[in-house]
Amino acid sequence: MENRFNLRLISKLEAGRMLIASFILFGIQFAIIGYAFFKDAGLGRTFLGAFLANALGGRAAGVGLCIAFDINIYISIFYNFFVEIVIVCFSFAIFLFSFNNQYFKFRFLEKLIRTSEKNARKYEAVIAKYGVAGIFFFVMIPLPVTGPVVGSFIAYFLCLSLLKNFLTVFSGTFVAIVLWAIFFDSLIGHLSKIQGVLAVVLIGIIVYFFRNIRDWLTKSQE
């Protein structure tokens, strides 16, 4: 009973510290975006868009956006890596609060955290066989349910220390971001060679959706 109480107390302390740290990181994040807007409006919009893309679509979306708007590959890598750190720290803090039934009363945020926790529980047994290496590769591989947030939850379930947890998760994240940056940079470099193919595909998609929308409108009028 005493051990269980101590675990709850530690979780509250960890959650509080993590939440404060995430707010500080958010402050730095928005200071970077603000400075980017001050230097160049286009750069500011790209940084803001990359932040939102990371939060809603994952690291590939953020990196791809930066590369597409001609941000230096090294800046793209380190900026998106920092964004991932901010997102993971905030998500992990909310996750820790969940163990004490102290979810923040935001339905959308609560749903995201619970979904990530569910995915973490789902893969916990498999990752446990490989330990730190398993978490590293789980975070690194580009699949919809993988990523640093779920990876940090799994590491917590496996009783890794906070330091080992974040070192493993952020290492895997950094490698993934580097690989995505190289991929998108190479893709943009060869884009001129496949513009015709992309144009045909784009026209096909537009025609397909146009027909579906037209059919839907016709049925609605009937």
C-alpha cells in the first residue's frame, strides 16, 4: 500500500516537472517562430506550418514542408527535432497525470493521449523482448502507430528511467528525421524530371474527385 502511494506521489512530481519543462520549451518554440517572422514572413509561416504539421501529421509532414519551402536541410533537421522534443515532453506530462486520474479537461487532448496509451499497451509485450533497441527501432520506423510519443509511453511501461527513456526515444526520432530530410531533399532535387508524371497524376485525382462530387450533387438534387 505504501509503495503504491509512493508511486503515485512520484508520478505527480514527475508530471508537474515535465509539464513545467514543456511550457518552457513551448515558450522557446514560439520565440523561434516569432523571431523567424521578424526576420522573414515566409520563414515564419514555414516554421509555424512545420510545427502544426508535426503536431497533427507527424515528423515526415514537418520535415517535408520545410524542405519543400527551401529551408536548409540542416536547419530543417534540427528545427523539426526540437519540435518533436516539445511535443513529446508535453504529451508525456499529460500521460503521467493520467495515472492519477487528472486528465486535463480537453476532450480532444484526452482522446489523443488515451489513443497513444492504447497503442503503447498494444506493442508493449513485443517491444519488451528487445528492450532499449526495440524502443529505438519502434520510434525510428515510419509507421502510423509508431513515433516518439507512443515510444515514450512504452518505455515508461517497461520501467525505464526518464533519462534512458528520452535518450532512446529522441535518438530514434533524430535518426528518423535525418532519413526523412535526405529523402525529401533527394525528391525535390529530382522533381523537375518527373513533373510531367506528377501533373498527369494530379489531373487524374482532380477528375476523379470532380466526378464523385458531381455525382453526389446530382443525387442530392434528386
